[in-house]
Amino acid sequence: MSMTKEERDALVELRIAKARRAYSEAKGVVELGYWETVANRLYHAAFNAVSALLTANGDAAQTHSGVRHIFGLKFIKTGILPQETGRLYHRLFSMRQTGDYDDTYDVAA
């Protein structure tokens, strides 16, 4: 589905707002020590920010893996963003996955 520039800009704004909310939620939960929740919210902040970046660039992905893949190809491998940014995004994804789905993993450890 093709979007108009106005629709794309509105979607980018919505995703940036979601990213900011998730980041704020992560900061709020830090003091409680709920590290799995912190990891989840930090990942979703990054995911929504990256999704906004891809949308602004005219790209689209249907899955979290798709977002990671396109981000890596278009922004990390090309050098637009540093390798460290890609590594951080991957680390947040891994922490969120293990914190949410691995019953024996302790994010705080």
C-alpha cells in the first residue's frame, strides 16, 4: 500500500511519540528494579524509533525481524549510522526476547 507524504509524515510522528512514551516508561520502571520490563520498554522505544526512520525513508517491514533487517541494510551497512548503533539495537532486541520469553534468564544478572 502506497502512502501520501502527509500519511507517511503522520505515521512517523505517531511512531516517534510511541518511542518517547516507551523510553519514558523504561525510565520510570528503573527505580522499581523490574529489569525485564525496562529491557522490554527500551527495546520498544528503539523499535518504534527505527520504524519511524524506515517509514520516513519510504521503507516498510511487517515484522520485528524485518525492521531489524532493513535497518541493518539501509543504515548500518551503508555507514549512515555507526556499527555501534546496530549492535545496541540488536542487544536490546536480544534482552527483550530473553526477558520476555526465557523463563530461566535474569536480565539483571
